[in-house]
Amino acid sequence: MKGFALFRQPYGSVATWMEGPVEELPSYASLNSRQGFVVAPFVVSDEEPVLLILPERTLTAPVSRESFTFPEVVTPPTEWTQVERMHYAVDFANFHAHLLNDDYRKLVLSRCVMEHKSPSLSPSELFWRACENYPRLFIALTYTPQSGLWLVATPEVLLEGKDGRWRTMALAGTVKLCASQLQQDIPQVDWSVKNIQEQRYVATYMMECLQHFTNHITEDGPRTTRAANLVHLRSDFTFSLPTHDLLGDLLQTLHPTPAVCGLPKRDACRFILSNEHTPRHYYSGFMGPLDAEGDTHLYVSLRCMKIEGDDCYLYAGGGLLRESTEEQEWQETEAKMETMRRLLQTEK
């Protein structure tokens, strides 16, 4: 069984096509010393393993609609439950009650909505639109028989680097930009206590994880960073590793971060799996090219949708703290889904 990935790095002028057999792996740690394009789920299971597209054929060309010819992809329909406003309210009340009870410091609540696209909008056209609209983001269109067809436009690095120098980030807190702010590259934002605290939880977690692998860590931030019509708080961590053979172990430790899961991590993850209305599948997992001895660029799978014929399943989530309110969190997910909705508009 073969899969493919077409991807473009942030601010990149070239796109890369990688195609080859798909290997199923039982854990993130199984990525130690491996090479290929990774498509990893939120949580690994027998039904949703870590997928590695082996680089049987790799092409690089300028970002252009004429650069690549796409194979036709037929994906079977998915059984799913759309989370409408009422279901979200039930989920929020459940999650928030546990936060008020101090069972968790943070929980991330996600949802999914189905949007129809015009038959004239091919998956490849959606990819090129994403490249044009979102120069700051990592753009990827990926397909495997196991995961289906996904389009991702994400701002969040999970792990990237080469030659022993590595980087990750803590990205959390979200504010939607108003019309006047959209004209500014990095607008001024008055961050709430809730957003600052949420980002600090993630940054502290990232530092604690990295300290298991190295003592050579530098933290820069937090600062405001822009992603499409949203801004987030971001801290960058740069570090060195004594060996590149343990990238899979590092990924096993880092993922899922509190940015997509919660704290305490293990308990929050179990709670999410048992209580969210819509399974996440490969949303809020991670993907990207992996090469322990070369360039690695792995990104958290946010601002994404699964494409099945003319049906597109958009995913978004938000971090809940004690201070969270249902309406604000709902509006945050709506703002995040706008990244993909904009691509589906018939008029560009």
C-alpha cells in the first residue's frame, strides 16, 4: 500500500512530493533512526497506528499548480457524529466541572464539523490555495490508505532541526484579529491572564520533557506570533542532543503536549478519549518529514481537515482552564476553523 505527501515549509518557495510504501508503527518511539514522512495520530491504537511514508520517490519543485501531477484518490466515507452547539455545551460543562473540581489543571476540548466543497475544488487546488493564503504556516496534503486524505495548515512545530541542533515550541493562547489588525504583521495584543497562564503551562511542560534528554536548552519568549487571522503566545526552545538515534523517544515524551491534551497529561488524555463527542483520529497528532541524519520538520496537526469526496471534516479545539467560558471557547474554535473554511469558498 502506497501513500504520498505534498508539503511546503513556512515561507518556502518550493514544494516537496514524497511517495512510497506506508509502514505501520506501534508507537512514537518506533520512529527512532527512521526516515520518511510521518503521519501520527493524537493517540496510537491498533486502528490508528503511527504511519511512515517511505521515500521511494521524492521530487522538489517551485510552489506552482503546474509543478506536480496528483493521483486520483478515492476515500471511503467515515462514520462520525457532528458536534453541534448543544453537544459542545454538554462537553464543555463536563470538562469545566472537572477543572473547577481541581481534577485537572487544563483540558483541551475539540470538535468537528462537516462542510461541503464544490466538485470543482480538487484536493490539489485546496493545497495551492493554502500555500497562497498562509505563507507563515506549514502546509501539507497527505494520503495513506489507513488515515485517508488530510490537508493541514499548521503554525506549531513539534520538533525540527538537523546536525544536532533542534527546536520545539510552546504555542498556546489564542486571539482573533480584528479588521484593522489584519493589516499589521505582528499586531499589539492585550493578553488575558487565562491566555498567559495557558501558555505558561505548555512552556513549563516542554522544558521538563527536554531536561530528560539534554542540559543544553535555551528558552526564548513568550512573544506574540501570527497564524492566519489569529495570534498566539509562543516560546521557542533550542537544544542539542548527545545522539540523533533517540528522536522517537523524545517524541514519545513530548506528544501529546498540553497544547492539545491537558495536565496532568496521562489522566487528561484518558479523560478526552472517553468524553469528547467526536474522535480526533489524526487531528492533533503530528506530521512532517523525518530524517535523523538530515532535516526533520515535524508539526502538530492543527488547522486541518479530512477530505472525503466533496465532504470535508474540519477539526478545531481549545484549551480550557477554570476561568474559561463556553461562549468564548466556542468562538475560538469557530475562528480556528475559518482557516480551512476560507479555502472552501468558491470565489478565492
